[in-house]
Amino acid sequence: MKQLQTKEEAINQVQENNAEFYHLALYLARKWVSEQFKPFSSEDFREHCNLILGLPRQPSVFGAVFRTLIKEKRVFLYSYATAKNKQAHGRITRNYISFEFREKYY
């Protein structure tokens, strides 16, 4: 019987399967979040990234990007909101603030 993956294992697998896109998106995300002086969601970054890099093979690669940003303490949880994307069917999403915004205003 196949064992289920942990969340970490699943994110790592997505990251490995999309390594080139992941590294480009992470580079772009580090710059983009440092310039955000307002709350933002991963959806906001995804829209920005898709304009520059195009669509990834696996959209879940953005979860791996944000996991890295959180571990690096470049983004911090700020609030929760309803997803803007119609395909998300109104699920709850997280809003973040950048390290730079937090240092300047908090």
C-alpha cells in the first residue's frame, strides 16, 4: 500500500518537479515582496509572476515559493481574506506583509 506524503514531502516534490520555474519564481518573489508596502496574497504574486514567467506546469509551485519566503522571514502573516480567484470558490487565503513593510511600520 502506498504511503501518503506529508505536507513537507509534497511541497518538496513539487519544488523538485518544477525546479527551473521554482528558482526563477523565487528570485522574482524576493524582489517583488521587498517592494510591497501593503498587505498582499500569494494570488497577487501569482498574477505578477504569470505575466513575467508565464504559467507553471504545476500551479502548486507557488506554495513552495511562499514556504521558502516564510522560512527566510521575508514575509509574515498579516490577515486572512476570501480568495479573489473564482476557481478557488471563496476559500480563505492568507495575506502577508514584507519584512521591509514590517520594519518600517511596526
